[in-house]
Amino acid sequence: MRLADRLARPVFVAIVALVLAFVTLPSLVVVVVAFGDKSIMMFPPDAWSLRWFERALTYPDFRKGMVNGLYISAWASLLAVAVGTMGAYAIDRFRFRGSALLESLLLSPLVIPHFTLGVGLLILASGLGLSRGYAVVVLCHLILVVPFVMRSVYVSLKNIDPMLERAAASLGARPLTVFLRIHLPLLAPGLAGGWLFAFILSFNEFTATLFVTNNTTQTLPVAMYNYVREYADPTMAALSALLIGITALFLVVANRFLGLDRILSIGSHR
Amino acid sequence: MSAAETRQGAEGDVSLSVDRVVKSFGDARAVDDVSLKVRRGEFVTLLGPSGCGKTTLLNLIAGFLAPESGEIFIDGAPISGLSPFERNIGVVFQNYALFPHMTVAENVGFGLKMRKVGKAEVERRVQEALEMVRLPQMGDRRPRQLSGGQQQRIALARALVIRPQLILLDEPFSAIDKNLRAEMQVELKTIQRQVGITTIFVTHDQSEALSMSDRIAVMSQGRVQQLSEPIELYRRPANSFVASFIGEINRLACTRRRDADCVLLEHGAVRLRLPAARVPGEGTGDSMLYVRPEALRAVDPGTPEANLCDGTVDAQVYQGTHVDLIVKADNGWLLRVREPGFDALERWPVGARLGVHADLAEACVY
């Protein structure tokens, strides 16, 4: 027993280190490859250069994809916050016929393959005579990210003491006032977290997006896919490195400003 | 019930009146045909074990639940048609339920804002309320920066500042540690008297109930078992439930029969004679004699003073302020006799023979 106890900690640390390495090593390799000089991807590179970064930033399809992506993700994540909040609120506060159904429906994209959704929307859109415009892409992303927003809001909502609602009511607050003055401020961190998550997911989504975009609406991941089909140079690695950097920065800043301690302080208000 | 209680109910103007209220959850009747009247300024405690319906009754009064039948009146006006936000009732919750995203002053001022009170007036009244609970400097703090006792006082200030017709307190001290609790009880009672507000207090802690209340409603299985002043409740419990629930009491099995205007209680060789007026109900058969440990005294065996029974000391329980003697009576009864003096430890050692004297005026039979 004693020996096992003493071994437990180092073994645990080793396992965690291995898991972390397994998760992060591919990203590290990509970042290193991006700084290579040869026009094929090579690890480790034998000469160093920044030229693939330059190409990644100036390649027209990537620029267009970036703008499209920001535009689509902004809409999709904003709409997802609105829809997800309403859904989470409905499921949490009201028990009605079919509330369980609504819950599983709104959470189902977690189990439906993105590919299926993409094809389905493509068929639906052409059947309805819709062109493959931004609206279809936004709708597609909305469906994909709503469950995550709803989860996030739902958890925040669960963390709100139901007695607060009663306290506010006993002090004369009508239901709408309770929502605006009590629930909404307390949900803010959850909403922000959900929005951020939705934005990142939407921005990175590829499988379903591939089916519902065309040349003018293609997002960055789709543009990258098209690029890879023609070239094998480290531009892709450079772009990936940039995206990893930006996303990481984004998360760190977000965590700092609307971060964990605000979310936790809601949980421990007692 | 007792004459004192009837007199109290009719006296003064009634602030809260609960009239034959019923509330069920599924098949269980949480509140079962409860009626009670509370006078203006009175402090009434709903006391009972968990699941007795006391919190449900509180929620019905606050409007968080709707009664199936019956009506609740505040200052004579029926209120079951009103939502909680339309009633003018202050509520203090068990976990305080302070709004974590607002400052203390914003919390206290919330009810006033809802009432569209002007800004200067809100400020003045909030400060007044904070001074009342002796936390005048805390307005800018957040609730989580305060201790439990301070949060409790802010919750009280928030409920009182709207000048409600009635204040409801739901086990407000259960989350506060024991030393602070006694202090908070005194403080709450002082503030309640100062403000003169009608108060309904819910607790399962009988010592809290006995020390604070003007009257106590003991509840069990959705019904009010007894509504009396604390001293009446303790000395003249209305039934076996109240007798067993409040304080410590000896339950002594016996058979009873009527003998002229007396009731004879028998168990083994013991025969007791009580005036019939002291024993509710007719009939003969198995009964229980209820008598508190402090109504019993250890005396020399076989003397006329030993009017209850003779027996042997089975154990001694030293409790600081007193000694409890566990006595095995010759007729099989097991009694707890409370002796105030410390010499009882030496005088009545384990195995000693003794007689038990009972102050039968303090005994009840059910």
C-alpha cells in the first residue's frame, strides 16, 4: 500500500504530462514547420524563413475567407446566444409538455455528424430555391453552435439561486424585471463564455461548411482545404500557426476579463 | 384550546388571518385545513419537524404557492388572488438570498426602487435601515464580502425597508454558527419590537422558538397541533405530539379508569389519583402519563413524599447545570429525574434505592 501510495503521484503526473504532450505536440510541430524555408513541409526545417507567413497573409482567398468567416461567425454566434438563452431559460424555468423533447432537440447536433447537417441543408436550400448565400451558412453554423451556448447558459442558470427570484418578487419585482435586473446580470459571464465558444466553433467549422458555401461565401477553413488540394508548401502551417496564436490570445484575454473568478463568484454567493 | 389562547386571538386587531387553508403535493397534504390569527405586532413561530408543513404555510402566505382552498387575509383583505410582487410582505430567506451582483445598499434599496420611491428618499431610507441593523458603513460592500451574520442583517434590513405589513422569516439562523445565533436572536427580537411589525418565524429549533416567540404554533402532518404562549406550550401541551416534541419528558405507560370525579392511573403496584378536570377525554384503557424530568425529585424510598413510585438508580448523567438520574422503577417504568444539586451524584449513586416525588400539577395524561 505504502509503495503504491508513493508511486501514485509520479505516475499520475507522468500520465497527465503524456496526455498534454499528445494534445499539444501536433500544434508545436505545425508552428515549427511554418518557419521553414523550403516549399515543401518539412520537420525539422533545414533553413528558416518568414516568407510563408507573408504568403498566408496576402493570399486573396485567405483574406476573403477570413472576412467571410468573421462575418458569418459574428452573426451565427450572436443569434446562437439569443436562441440558446431562450432555450436554456425555457428548459430550466418551465416544465411544460415536451420540455424534455426540446432539450434533446436543441442538444442533438452534438450527436448528429456535421457532414449530415451540411448535406441536408444543401439539399433543403436547393429544394427551396435558395442560393447558397450567407444566410444558409449562418443558419448552418447557428444550428451547430446553439447546443454549446445553451449548455453554457444552462449551467449559469443552474448556478443562480432560485431564492433570488423569490426574494426579488417579494420586494415587488415583476417577472420581466426579475429577468432584466437579476437573471441577466448574473448570466452575463455565462453568455459571454457561450458566445466566445460559439464564435470559435463557428469560425473553425469545416465539414458542414464545405457543403453550404461557394466561391464567394467560403470561410477560411474551406479556403485552406482548397489550397491544400493544389499546393503542399508551408503556407498552411504558417496560417495554422497564426490561427493558434490568435485563438490562444483571444482565450487568455477573455479569461482575464470575464473569466473564471466571476463565474465562480456566482456559484459561491451563499 | 385554553382560555388564554382564545382571549389572545380575539384581542387587538388581527394582522394576518389564515382561514382553513389546504395545500397538497400529490397525495400528501402538506398544509391540512390550517386556521390561525396573528395580532398586529405579534411574533408567532411556526415550529415543527421537517416536513410538518411550516415552510409550505410560509410560502402560501408569501404567495410563492397558491392554496387549493381556504383564504389568507392581511389586515382584513383577502390576498390569494395577488402575486408575490403585489403583496406587501417582507421575506427573509434561510440562505439570505442577497443579490450577489449588487452592493449592500443596492440590495436594501431594491424594494424601494420597485416602488418607484425617489432617489434621495431611497438613499435616506437605506441608510436608516442599515443603521437599524447596526451596519451603517457596509453600503458599498458586496454581499460576499460580509460574514454570515452580517448578510443575515442585510437581508432583514432589505425586507423591513419596504415597510411591509408582515415579515416572514424562514429558518433565518440555521446557517449561522451557534455562538452568533443567540446574539442574532436577541437582536432580531429587539428590532422586531422597535419596528412593531407582525412577524411569522419558521424554525425547527424549539429553544429558539421558546425564547423569541409571543406565541408558538406547533405543526405536525400539515396541521397546527397547538397555538399557545411558550410557557403554556411547555407546561400544558395539548396532546401527546406536542408533549413529546417540546423539551424532554417522561412517557409512562399506565391504564386509566374513572373513579367519581377523579381519574385513577395504574401501572403495576403504582396507583395515582388525578382530578378528572386535568385529564382530557373520557374512557378507560391504556394511556400515557407525561411528566417533565424537572417536575420529579429524588426522595427517600417508602416515604409519603415518594408519591409516584420507588425504584433504583440505573445511571447518572452529569450535565453541568444539573444531574439526571435514570431510575428503574419497581413497576417497570424507566424515568429521568432531574436533580439540580451536584450532591445528587454522591447522594444517589448507581444502584441506590430511592423514591420519586412528582409534582402532579405539572403532569399530563393522553
